[in-house]
Amino acid sequence: MTHRYLKLNIQNALLTLVLATFCASALAQTPEQIQARKDRVFVRDLEGFWLNEAYVKALSANRSPHAAAKRVAPVLIGLRREGRSYPIVITDFNKAVLNAVLDVEPTGKPGAYRLVLGAEDRPVSSSEVTYLPFEGAKNAQGKFERLRFSEPFLMKGKPSDFMLLAGEVSPYINRLVIAGTYKDDKGATWTFTEAGEARWPDRSFNYDLSLNDPTANCEYLQTEDLKDGDQNLRFGYAWKADKLSIFPARVVGKRVRCDTKPIAVLTRQ
């Protein structure tokens, strides 16, 4: 046997030994070890926008973000990868807290974990981190749809149920509040898209809903109208049954005020 064939046989034998050892190790794992591997949670498993369910229910019921926020404080947890790090923002649509996720740790209880948060994505001591506990179970596809967070900044650690939004935040809230096609009393069409475009009989513009402004006396949306010199313009709105009223709005002493007389009363089509 040549030196070449001897070398190949040794390599094949070593490869067979390694595969056999690997297979034996896998077969020797207990059901608990296999389940632990399946239940392992990574930061990427939590990526997306999480909104507290109590607020979603309040907003769905009244379609008025300011009123819903007074009834149930909104809390949005946004986690999205940027490069090699995972920034996390927690906001009530008025103020926000920004951190970096350093790790996900199990807490010993089945289905219970905690996010390890730091001010920056760098090694830190235990005295510099904040923990964000959460509980949840993956669905049949291995994804989280709902989580119970004990958010430490805005909710002071009070456990609350959160749901994962399907996509971006603004389209989701626009869909709950105002998106749709309407007719006014003259038969003209008014449209608000989920993507944030308003198409009215006399103008079209991109809009943003105000979500949490305790100083305003009305619900309102805002836009930039290039025809008016790039000034921020606002319009109030109010729901009464299935009728949507649109009002002129202006800033008075740094507070948004809506007129009492609507410029249109719309019926959803």
C-alpha cells in the first residue's frame, strides 16, 4: 500500500470516528436537553415592534389615540438589528428610552427569560446593566407572537401583555384609526391610506397621526404642505359613530387647538 493510500485511509477512519462520536453524543441527549435546545431564545427571535395589548384594545374601540393614551398608557418596544448590534427603543409616543441588547438569559422558570440591556453595545459590568424580564412561548412555526414583558422604565416593572405588530408601527395604527375611503355630503371622495397618504378633493399630502399629546384639545394629524412654504399643517378629526369629522387646527401658545366647526363630515365607504 502506498503512502498516499495509507494517508487517505487514516483520514477516512478519523472522519468515521468523528461522525460516530457526534451521532452517539446526539443520541445520548436526554429529552430535557433536546427540549432546552429547542427552547433556546436568541435576540433575533424577538426582533420587531411590540405594543401593549391593553392599549391596542382601547385604541381599536375608540379610534382616538389621545383618548386611548389617557385611558391606557401606550408602551412600544422596538427591537431591530443594526449592523452587528441590536438597539432597543421603548417609548410611550411622548418620551423614549434607548439601549442596546447585550444578551438574552433564561431565568430558570420554563418560558421565562430576561434581556440584558446596556447604554451601549460594549462589555459592561453587572452594575451597569438593566434587565428586562419577559415570558412567552413560540408558536408551531418557532416564532413569538405574544410576550409578557415586565418593562422597567415606563411601566416600572409591572407585567403586561404585548403583541408583535405585523410590519411597521405607523401603518398598523393608521389602519386602526383612520385608514379608509370616505364620501362627504357632496359625494366627493376622501382617502387615508395605511401608508400615510391623504387624498382629498382639493389636495394630497402625507400625514402622521399624533399619538400622545396631552396638551392638545383634540385628535389631530399633521403634514408638510409644500404649497404653503414647508410649514407644518395640522387637521383635527373626531369620530361619532361611523362619521368622521375633519376640523381646521392651529398652534396656540405651543398647544394644538381645533376649531369646533368641521370642514367636512365623512362617511366610510
